[in-house]
Amino acid sequence: NKPPTIPLLGQKYPTDSSTNITSAITDKLARNLYLEPAHPLGILRSVVERHFSDFTALSGWSPLVTPSKNFDDLGFPEDHPGRALTDSYYINRDLMLRTHTSAHEVEVFSRGERRWLLSADVYRRDEIDASHYPVFHQMEGARVFPATPAGMAEVEEDNARLTAHLERSNIVIEDVPHISATNPPQPTHDLRHAELVALNLKLSLNSLMLSLFGGRTGTSGEPLRVRWIEAYFPFTTPSFEVEVFFHGKWLEILGCGVVQQQTLNRANVPDNISWAFGLGLERIAMILFSIPDIRLFWSKDPRFLTQFAAGEITTFKPYSKYPPCYKDVSFWVPDTGLHDNDVFDLVRDTVGDLAEDVKMIDTFTHPKSHRTSRCYRINYRSMDRSLSNEETNDLNAAVVSRLAEAFGVEIR
Ligand code: PHE
């Protein structure tokens, strides 16, 4: 019962057996929240762009990409879980919604950009709660140096400048080696080049963390604490994650590393060496603006939207929350199985943002029939009004009938 084509961003695309994009998602494609100057995501984008003032700031790129761009060009293995229909949104077998801004690395490098930022909406099938939403925003950043003595002199000069700046600042950094046995250099790289570029990456991002979080750590005089951790990404090595200590907790802020040489070769800029990072805008905006629920970014309520002004990081003042209403849905899982993400997407597609969260609260297998039963608890709550029990029952009834229809589950 799929239509033969679906309209997206003013064009029609053929569907096939891979099509799993839902209307709750297609409705978001044209929102471009991160481009609104007085929206928290737009404000944060401009703050980062101001910090990297000599970088080219790119935006407005279509979220529709080929799986090759999103995965193959970056060296993702054939069996990487991110490729699965249960984890990513496909328009059809050959077209998907980008899962990260790294999908555009090859294209931007091939344009000859040597210092660039690219902000965009990205899409991942995921659970539903206060900090997970299937649409979010990332900013990719990269800097390219010639892999030559002159190029390395440029890195050293920049490293000296950034080191001096950080030494004058109230920041404490827990570091890891630039390169180690578990975070290896690339075989084609001169070891000294890789070390210098990894150091430049760390200094550049420590300086960004100071711009974003410095002076906001609460008790004045307390230093900003930044922690570097070894990481793994298919398209960088060495790779790192950055965490910041904020309101008593370590928060994961971004992933980064030295770009795999095959990316630069594919982009026709061999003989260069680059670093890249990708940061999640919602994560950081929730911290900086004290926004307690990720769904608020999508709110059209003036009580949310009028609290923010272009260029300013201010503290969100929550307005009264309406009461939640829990409904449980129990059913027998069909023998063919059923992925949690399929349940989450169906709920979202049926009731939109009125589902605050969905959790599987119970499962059991009948000892004789060997059939498996699952119970999901759906928490209905509107961000802008009170839902009546009657309305919530109607919403839940719609979810139940669509579950039966779409997956053949037997409601208990
Ligand atoms: N694309 C990665 C992610 O979404 C982040 C990343 C970007 C890591 C660039 C390294 C370099 O998790």
C-alpha cells in the first residue's frame, strides 16, 4: 500500500521495497530551523561561525543523498549497522536522508574549500524521549593543509598562536596522546605531519569550547574543564571525542579526527592533510540555552519562539507543562519479528509530537505457544495545551489499529 512515488522538496521520487520514510519526517524537510537567525539552533550556528570567522560557512544543502555519499565514499564497511533500514530513512534503494553532515565532505573538499563549516539537518531512526528526535542538526568543520614543509610551517605557526591564547585562558584540559597503538596514524602520512595536524585540531576545538562554554561554568573563577577521549570513525584516524564538564556532568560534545586520505584523494586534493569535526547542534543548544526537551526546538508556540534573539545565548524559562497521560499497548509479535524503531516511527507518524516518549516496558514468551508478547507504554503530552482523556484514547486507538494493519500484530 505504498504510493508509487512520493513528493519531497518539490520533486517526485519513486518508491520501492526500501522506502521507509514517514510523513512525520517528510513534514520536517523544509523547516530549516538552523537557518532562522532568532531560533536557538540558528543562534548557535552563528556563534560557531563567528568563532571560525575565516572559514567558509555553507548551508542549505539538500538532505537527499545517495547511500554512496553517506557511507561508501567515507569508507563505511558493507555491513555497518547505520546502513540498515531499521536505522536510516530511505526514499528508495538509491536515495536516503543523510545521517550526518560528513556525507558532504568529498563534495566540499572537491570544490577546493580549505577551511569550511557546513550546517544541516540530519536524520536517524531512533527511540523517542526528551533527548532523542529522528531529525536533528549537525555542523561539520574541516581545515586542509598542504602536506609539504610550507604547509607544516603554517600549522606550527597556528599552533603557537592557539597555544598562547589557551595559556591565557581559564581552561583545564585532560588530553590523550595525538597518536597511539589504539588510535593509529595513517600509513600514507608522515608521522610528524599527523601529530602537528592532530594538535591543531585539538587546539582549534579547545578554543571553540572556550568561546561556547567559557565564562558560563556557573561559579565565576572556576575553570572550564574539557576532556579528550580516543574514538573510532571509519573516515578519520586518529579519532577523538570531546567532552565538557557542565552543571556537574561530563557531556559529549563532538566527534573529530584526521581525515582518511582516501576522502581527500576521492575529492581530487591528494598531497594535502586535513582534520574534520562534526558537532550536534541540539546537544549543545540544550545545554547553553537550558532547553529541557528536544521537541521544543520544533515548537511553533510563541511562548517558546519569542524568548530568543539573534546573536544572544539566553536562558530558557519553561512555561507550564501540561499533564502527561500514559497509555499501554500490548500485542503478540508476528513470527517475522518487529523492530522497536518500526513501532516508534509508526507512533510518531500517527500522533506526531503528541507522543513525548515511547518505551517497551514488558516482554514475555508464552511457555507453550512460544509466541512473544510485548507491552509499550506511550506517554501522551502536548507542549502547548492540555489533552483530554477522550482525545488521548482516540490517539491511542489510532496507534493500535495502525499497528495491527501495518505489522499484523495481534492486540491483547
Ligand atoms: N559524522 C560523525 C557523527 O555523526 C562525527 C564526525 C565528523 C567524526 C567528522 C569525525 C569527523 O558521529
